[in-house]
Amino acid sequence: MAEITLRRVTKVFADRTEAVHSLDLDVPDGKLLVLVGPSGCGKTTILRMIAGLEDLTEGTISIGSRVVNEVPPGDRDIAMVFQNYALYPHMTVYQNMALSLKIRKLSKDEMKLRVQETAEILHLQELLHKRPRELSGGQRQRVAMGRAIVREPQAFLMDEPLSNLDAKLRVQMRAEILRIQQDLKVTTVYVTHDQTEAMTLGDLVVVLRKGELQQVGSPEELYERPANLFVGGFIGSPAMNLVEATVTAEDGARFVAFAGHRLRVPVEVLDARRELAGFDGRTVILGIRPEDIEDAALVPRADPGSRFPAVVALREGMGSDVFLHFQVEAPPVVTDDTRELASDVGDKALEELREQASERRAMFIARVGPETRAAVGAPTEMHVDTRKLYFFDPATGRSIGEAPEAPSMHAAGAMAD
Amino acid sequence: MKTTLEPPRAADTKPEEVPRRSAVRYRVRRFSHKALMYAILLGLTAIIMLPLSWAFTAALKPDIEPVFTPTPEWFPSEFWQWDNFRRVLTEAMPFLRYMINTMIIVIASILGVLLSCSIVGFAFARLRFRGSKVLFYVLIVTMLIPWQALMVPQFLLFVKIGWYGTYLPLIVPSFTGVAFFIFLIRQYMRTIPRDLDDAARVDGLNTWQIFLRIILPLSTPVLTVCAVFTFLWRWNDLLGPLIYLDDDSKFTVALGLANLVTLADTPWNLTMAANLVTVIPTVILYFFVQKKLIGGIASVGLKG
Amino acid sequence: MAKRRGLMARREERAAYLFLSPWLIGLMLFWLVPIVASLLLSFSEYNIITPPEWVGLENYRDMIADRTFWLSIRVTLKYLILSVPLYIVCGLLLSLLLNLVMRGINLFRTILFLPSVLSGVAVAVLWVALLNPDVGAVNEFLRAIGIEDPPRWLDSPTWAVPSVVLVGLWGIGGGAIIYLAGLQNIPAQLYEASLLDGAGPLQRFRYVTLPMITPTLLFVLLTSLIEAFQVFDIAFVLSRGGQGGLGDSLQFYLINLWNEAFVNGQYGYASALAWVLVLAAAAVILVIFRTSGRWVYYEYDPERER
């Protein structure tokens, strides 16, 4: 077991693209750390550098107390699980798992014992003499895990190990990975682009964007106190609703106004976000998570300062709750951050963002209780849990009044359009 | 050109036709189409097989019978002089000797090609190094330039180092790689997923072990193709042995056979027997590997 | 380029050059040294016994005055013009035929590809007998179907090169294998799509098959052009040991080169001939590659470097 430390790690590829910029990262001993971010954020490159499959341009990587920059992958005492499993097609499951032990010149008996033990952990005993092409996707995934576990390495590196599985199997394997990691207590670095996976798996989650670290924290920290607009928009599903708003002060109370609506900012929020006072009369980016908006009819004795009217455009019943989509008569937030977030969802989302911007109408989603009677086309009163409002500085993208110790806060891009 | 004409349309696909009748017609047309294709194939088969059958007939004739008859005899009739083959192999002509000689060159060349081309192809396919692009262009150039253009200086070189009259000039170059096979192997190895190399590196394999344990076992289809091509190329080669071999006891089958026809007095029945004897190994090999060969060429993908 | 090449890159590079070393040595010994030697020799007179003597451009001047050289060019070009289009078209037609889904097609494939594995010498020996103008089977057949005065084939300066072309046509299966591989790489969906679009067989060939096999066509065109300069085995046997045939009608370029070098011992002059061959091959390759962009269609970029 060992911790993994990255210091000022930079990777510039031969074509001069900078994949990782001066990254500092600590993976505590025995913990599972998830690297998450949209494609091109450098997460896989970081993993490959830890594995030794990619050279560093600058900086150092240590595993345990040893700097491994110059240590070849096979001698770093790490095991890796690949997205496509990378099982050797011409070898049986047993041979796949035993190869690394064979290279390390373990005795035949010990090799056999360790493969058997690992096979038991993963329920692979019946498959040991099959070849990869005879296995199902889930079985291949388990063999790939087994090949890593059998090594008893100091660290596991996992590169989107579940992305080739169907949704149901993915949930199942996610639980299994979590169980194995907690049983074995092996330091693990896990790369994914799926924020749900990141939130459910990680002891620590690292959000990356374009080779730069955005925030490190527990899943709860990232969700409750995103360091910036990018993290706020990236973590959470459906994504946080974002809109330009103005902060006003009246009669000692502070309000945030958008699209002709006005919400009162509670005192506890003001206390937590002291910087907000400096934004009186100025534009901020207001973020409201869908799960913090409720059909006002379901909230008895709601404060009028936390309500606003809306017309439901689309209703999606999920069983446990209902998603209501509605328009807000204010332009959506279009910055480099939100554009990248949208393009990560898909070209269509990016197109929609552009359309909303040109019509100066943002689309909001509310996640409301299943008892709601809100119907499409009907005016509905929405209630916002104003204790959970998020505020971002439109100039820097930084969260206002939050986490001044947040590392490497680079300008998240100026307002566009 | 005027473009007001109707697009061309087959006469029997007019839309107003009754469906059932058109279905019958369709089947008749398909049947006659198929019959025509079979007729062409059978005709082509005859063009291939009849000359071979004639050679076989001629090879079985006794010395006194005329090989050329007023109407060609395509199939063996009453003679069946199997002894002709024995005479060609050991008695009248030393074709058994020639076959053994050729086999030595063939086997050594296959060994050389498989050893050298696989590791060079591996380097081109899967290793990153400075100068890879330039060297690959050099490879392509050497593949396209006919080697015969260099046979004079190569000959002089081999004479200088005393290899004239030995098999070494026919064998040793194989051990330094054949551009075409390197190219084929490289193309094939590029299709093997990169992740396997990465996984192997993490598993502690070095480059040589990755080649030996991972990439080589996965490349058997293309290696088979290369081995077969080398066999055919070496077995059938005339120019090489013609230049380098001077002693009759060292001749290859191609050279021995070519020598035969330049001597005016060789009887035709024995010539044809010798001819058949020399092609038998290639034909046997062909029947064994023809599926793999066609599949191999397809999988190697000659995409230019 | 990265500022400092890391451990992995350095190790990989060292391994790469180690792996390449057999080929690099061969490149040196069997290509670079001979190329330089051949260039120098082409400006020298050399008979292996006495040391080479520098003669400047004399070999090339001799070449221009050499009747046999020009004859060999004529014979080679005649062969090229007759054979290349014929082989390309016939090979393609044969492969289309053999690509049909029919019972027993594999047997036909096996038979029709058979001649291409036979040696040039064996095929030539067979056809020397078959093409005998007086008693050969081919002319017996032609007389039987009423052609009173069939060609005298190898004994006729006019028909000698066409005879070689004809013998080559008998082994056309080799080219067809390569086309067949190309045809089998065409995705079936393309045909299905074109069927739904209402395309007939000819249109399917024109708009699907032909564009999709242009890379194969390029390959075959290139190799068959270069091979036309390399005709040797068949001509050697058909002209009874490389004597050039009746009236030098089989004096192919390589036959002439071989005669000059290994029969006459004119190594300097032969090297000059070899250099002309290299330049001709290079010119063909360049012209084909320059123009290929216009008609060769690549489905995807095969170079996907990381």
C-alpha cells in the first residue's frame, strides 16, 4: 500500500498540445480517488503517466516514498484496468492473470494459488480455461480486474473500466469494484467521464478541465461547495440551472433578481458568502440545482420571497419524482465553461444553448415531488430552497465567498456573447 | 450531351406488369443467368486443366510413342509409364537432387524471412522512434524498385566475398528482411489493439517479451502468408540460381528445368515428367493453404 | 517535441533500432553499397578480371547506339502495352466472377488460381510444347476449328510477344486473388443500400464496386507496370536460354541486361542498363502516385498515429 504524489506534473505532447498543466495531486494511502472531467481534460494522460506508459514533460510522480519518473511500468508495482480490458486474446483467462506473475518468476505453485484465490474473489473459477472471446462483456471486465488484483500491487489504476458495459451491468460492477477496493484497501486512481460514477465511487473526487485541476474534495464537498462555475455545472444530474442575476439590497435584506423574479437570500447564505455584499447592484451567475426547486403547491407555508411563477413546457415522470422543464425570460449563461459542459453532453446540447442564448431564454429543470399536479402549459408556482443558492462571479467563474483556499483558481473564462 | 432521355431501364421491369408473371420471369432470368455463369466457369476450368492434363498424358508416354499426335491427346490412354517419373527423379535426370537443393534454400529463406521480417515489422508497426517516417519511406522505395536493377553489383559483391557457387547469396539476404513482407507484417500488426502493449508493459513485460509473447502469437495469419509466398518465390526463382550457381549438382528445380529445354535433344515425355515433378510441391502446398492464403491477403488488406 | 525525452521514449527508441538492425544492415549491404557501386560502375568499364576503368558517359553513349538495347525497349514496351490493360481488365472480370455467391465457387477458385502458383519456368516449358507451330496442341485446335494458317507463335517475330502475353493470361488468377481480397473488403451494406436505391448490376459496379476497389487497382497497376520491366523467366525459357528469340523478338529488357552482364561480362555497361531500369521504374511510380489522388478513393485515412 502506498500513497501516490504528483508534483507540478506537466505533459506536453509531441504536437505541442498541453494535456496536463502543472498538476499537484495526492492520493492518500488506501483511498479511491476518481479523476473526472469531460473528454480532453487530461485525466487519462495523468493515469498513463502514473502507470509509466507516458513520459512526464515536467514534474515528479512518487509512489510510496519512491520517485518513479524513471521507473518502467512493470517495476512500479501498480496494476491497471483498461477501458477495452486489453485481455490477451490468445491466452486463457488463467494465462492472462498469471502472465505478470510468470514474468516476476513466481513459483508455479504460488502462481496457481494466487490465481485461484483471485478467481474466487471474482467468481471466475469456472472460466479459467476459456479464452477472452468466449466471455461476455461482464466476464471480461472481471478478468481484467482479476489480472490487476492477482498482482497484489501497491496501487490500482483504472481507465474508464465500466464504460463498455450496459447500464445495468455497470451499476453491478461499480458495486463490486467498491467492495473489492474496500476489502483490499489498495490505493486506487479511477478515471471516468461519468460524474455519477465519480460521486458514487470516490473517497475523493478530482474535477479536471483542459489539463487543469478545478477542485479536489469528497463527493459531498463538490456537490455542496463547488469551487467554480465549471464544477457546479459538471457535478449533479440533471445539471445545475444557471442564469444571470442581479444582487440588490433593500431594507437590510438582500435579494437576487432574474427574469423579473426576485428571491430573498437568507441570512445564513449571506454569512457563508461574505463576498456577496460586494456585488450589490452587479451581475452574478445564479445557480439553482433542480432538486432544490419544488412545486410550491407541495410546500406549505412557503416564504413568498422564495417563490416565482413559471409555465411548464415539458413534464417527465420518473416515478420517484417528476422533472418539470420551464423557460425563464433571461439569457442563459454562456461562457467557456458552460459551452464546454454543453458540448460534453453532446452537439445537440451545445446547439440548444446557442438557441436559448439567441432567444434570450434559459431552460430550467425542476425536480419536484411525484404528487405534483403541474401540467404542460399550466402556470405553476415554483418554490426554491433559497438556503441552497449558488453564486458565481461572472468575470472569473469563481464561487462567490466560498473556499478561498481552493487550489489553482484560474480564470474560468470571461463572459461571452 | 442531351440529358432529356429516360434513364435506361431493363425491358422486363416495367411497373405495369402483373406481379406473378414478373416473379416467374425473374426466376427464369436468374436461372439462365446462373447457367451462363457456370458455363463460363467451366470453360475457364477447361482452359486451365486441359494443358495440365495434356502434360500429364505426355509425361506418361513411353519413349517410342510420339508426344505430339495429330489430334492432341488430352487424357492418358493406354500407356501409363509411371517409370518416367522415377527416371526423371534419379536416373536420367537428377531432379530429386534438384528438389532437395531447392528445399534447402526454401526452408532457410522461410526461416530468415520469418525471423527478420517479424521483428522489423514489429518495430515499424508498434514502436515510436525518431526517423520512423523516413525509414518507412525507404522501405516502400526498396519494395518498389526491382531488385534486378541491383543484381550486377550484388553479384560482384558476392563474388568478391567468395559466395559464388554457394547457396549463401540466395539465403542470406532473407535474413536481413524482405521489404514486401515487412510491409505486410507491419500493416497486420498495426491492427492489433495498442492497449495490449500497455497492459503487457504494466504486467512487467519488456519490449522483446511483448513481441514474443503478445504480438507474434497474434500475427500467425500474416506470418503464414509470408512463409507461403517465400516458398513459392524461392521454389520458382530462376534468375537467382541462374546467376549464382555453376555446378550442376547444386542446381534448383527451376534452373534444372530451364536447362532442360535449352538442350535440343531432351525427349518431351521426360521433359513433361520433370515439369510435373517440379510443380507438385507447390501444388500440394497450394491445396493445403489456399483458403488461408486468400483469407490472408484479404486480412492483410492491400489498401495501398 | 518534448523538451526532454523521457525514459520510456528513450528505451523504446533503443529497442526500435535494435529490432530494425537486421534490416538496416541489409539495407546497407544489399541496397546502399550496390546502388553506389552500380552508379560508379555505370561510368566504368569492368570485366571482373582487370580493375574498373573510368570511361565517363561512354556506356550511356554506347547504349544510344546499341541496336539490341533499342530492340529490348521495343519488345518491353510492346509487352507492356499489350499486357497491362489486358491483365487488369481480365483479372478484374475473373475476380467479379469468382466473387459470386454460387454453389461450388470455392472449387472454381481453387482451380483458376492454380496456375499462379506454378513457376514461370514450368509454365513456359508447358507452353513451349503447346505453342509448337507445327504439332502443338494450340495450333491443332485452331486448325480443327477451321483456321487454315494459324500463327507460328514463338517462331514468328510478330507473334512472339503476344505469345508471352497469352501465357501470362493463363496465370491471371494471381492478379484476381488480389482483386478478390479487395472486393471482399467492400461492406455488404453498400450493396444493400444501392439495391434499395434501385441500382442495376452495371450501376452497382460503376458506383460501388469500382470506386471501392480503386486502391487495389492502384496497387495492381503499379506492380504490373513494374513487372513488365522484369519479364525474365518465361522469355528465358521461350527463347531457349535467353538467346532473345527469333530476330530478337523476345529480347526483353532484363534478358538483354542479363546477357550483357553474365554472358558478355560487360558489368559496366550492364550497370548503366540497370540505372536506366531504375529511372524508368521511378518515373512510372512517380507518375502513378502523382495522378492517383484523382481517381483513388480511400474510405478512411489508414495513418492514425497517436
